[in-house]
Amino acid sequence: MEITNADLLRYYFAWEEYEKYDLEKIENGDVEAFYKYLVGMRIARNFKAGKYKKIYETAKVFLEKNPNSTDADKLSQDFFKNKLLRDGINNAVVAASKILWAFNHKAIIIDNLAKRHLAKLAGKKICKMDDYNFFCKIWEEQYKVFEQEYKDKLEITCIGKIDTIFRKDWFIRRTFDNYLWAGKFLKDKN
């Protein structure tokens, strides 16, 4: 696994440019910011139009009942039970994982691209999108390798001196999400 300076900085710039502001607004109950987040994360299409306040409220109630939960399967089920998913969609684990992350940075984000890249990185088959727990298990295994490489690269480059956020666990985990999503490492595997 090789981590480049771009890998170290990719999420940092996204965080500084817009994500931290949007997430702060979401935490303060701004449904417009929540909708913007859903669109930016490309998950708004999973839900019925005009139901964004109810989606937000469902997520907040879920987390009130299950503090610190990272169970995207259960949140997805709540969206389904509350009839918030578009017709023909009965499972929104990807959307649920991204929504959970907005409120709890320990949640692991899953999506098709990350799943495909994680499978190649790990050399394991990850078949179904609905097997969130299996994805998380493989993600955690690969994250351990990434985390050490990341910390070593921070020391070598001194990029970590730009901001203390580079050393926060949640930030490193989200940087790994971005690393998977970007898939730059795949060029070395071909």
C-alpha cells in the first residue's frame, strides 16, 4: 500500500472547503444543509422527494435510541419502515452509512466504488452491498495497514504540521474512505 501526498491532502481540502461547515449545520438541525449533504454524497436519489426533514428526523431518533450506533443495516430498515425510500428500493445501506457518518464519525461508509476497490486491495471477494458487517470487517483489516502507512507518511512529509486534525482517529478513517474511493493504488496492482 502506497500513500501519496495527494492521498494525505485529498480529504483535508474537502473537509476544510465545505464538509466541516455542512456537518456543523446538520448537527444544528439545518435540513437544507442535510439535503445538500445527501446530494453531495449522491444518496438523495434513494429517498422520496420532499421527505428530507423526515429522513433527518428518522436518523436523529435512531441515534437517540442507539447512541454511537454504526449499524447502517438497522437505520436502512428504519427508512424502509417509515416509507421514506423511493418505490422499488427496499434497502438503503449505502445511504444509511453515509448519513450515520454525518452524525457519528465512527461509522464506516460503504458504496459500490469503495467496495470494489477494497476487494481489490484486500484480494477478497465482497459480493453483496447488503453485507455491511462483512464489508466493515474487511475495511477494518485494511485500515490497520493504511493507518500505519498514513502515520509514517505524515512524519516523512511533515504534512501533519499543517493542522492537528491529521492525527485525529476519525479524520484518518475518513481519509482511508477517500483513499479507497479514489482507487489510485489500483494502478500498482494491474
